[in-house]
Amino acid sequence: MFETARFSDIYVDKSMLIARTNALYRKERRFICVSRPRRFGKSMAANMLAAYYSRGCDSAEVFAGLKIGKEASFWNCKKNFRNVTDWGQDSRLKDALNHIFIQTGKGFIFIIDEWDCVFRVARNRKEAQKAYLDFLRGLFKDSEYVELAYMTGILPIKKYGEHSAVNIFDEYSLISPKNLGEYFGFTEEEVCLQCEQQDMEYAEVKRWYDGYLIGNLHIYNPKSVVDALTWKEL
């Protein structure tokens, strides 16, 4: 899915997000939860990370020419788990993952888009929500096989109080983006460059869509900007 976005007529290079996640790979703070509104590129970022970290495909060509390719931390996972002979077919998911980790010495990277869907769709089903949180707790808590976990959502992770299986995650939000502010939307420089390429007047695009201030960064909604530049309508 990332390949489709990567080679679209309008594409903004956000690949340096990978350098941020690589810096947390196998580290204590490797649990990342990014919460932001709809239409702010959550799925695109998740798809990019999935394409980069996947062991099932060679994504070198997709990332060729992007900023991350110049980073010392750039690497690609190619090897899969073909040598695994016993992964505990009758076991729980956690047990199966642990079997594979013990046999190969290789852990897993988890990319979960819209982790909070259960709370939005089944908002009145408390038992289902509890079961889901218990599942996440079992999957992530004290699990050596987790090399990196990246989740996106709309709702904040602190909302679920003491029964939260996600309290091991650091939350990056519009209010507190930490060091990911530039990846929460399009920056002024990125929009200005796209306007030049699409022959649109940046001042007018800025007047209509410069709607968010994250720290010192002016951030634009990606969906709004792409639609405006695509259809030449503000």
C-alpha cells in the first residue's frame, strides 16, 4: 500500500520517521503510540513502516531516493522465518511468537493502525473492550520478542485508566508530539515545495489551510492540501 502512495503525483517524503523508530529499536522506550485526528496521515506512516520493516518483501526500490536512504541507520529486513520447525501450533499467539524467538533469536516488530477502533466502534461493549486490553497486555507486557511496537489511533491511550494494557507505550499527540511534530502533517516548507511543483500559489494555500501550530511548527492537514493541489480548488 505504501508503494502506491510513494509513486503518486503528490508525495511528501516523511521517511525520516524511520530514523526515529530505528533509534528506539530494541530499546526500553520501543513502545510508540501516535494519536492524532482523522486525515492526518496515520495510515500512510504505518504503511511506510510496515513496508520498511517487513521480512516478507524487498522494499529497497520503494525507498530509493528518499531521505532515509542516506541515513547510517538505514537497513532492510529480508530474511524470513523459514528455518522454524516448531512454533507451537496449538499455543496462544504470545506462546507461538515466543517459540519463534527462542529458535531464531529474532524478535518481531508490531505495526498496529487504529489500535483504538474497538473503543470507537464497540463503545458500549465493556467486556469486549476489557478482553481486547487483556489481549494487548498479554501480547506486549514483559515480552522479549518485541523489538519495536508502533500503534496509531485517534483516542489518547491514557483514557482507559488503571485497566490500560497500553501504559507501557509513550504517547505522541498533537498536544505533546515530542520529537515527532514534523511527521504529524505537512510542514510549511513541504507545502511550499508542493505548490511550486503543482503550479499553485502558496500564499493562498497558506491562507486556507495553515491551521495548526505544534510547538514552533506550522502544520497543514495532508488530506486537505493534497485535495486542493490535485483538483486546483481551495
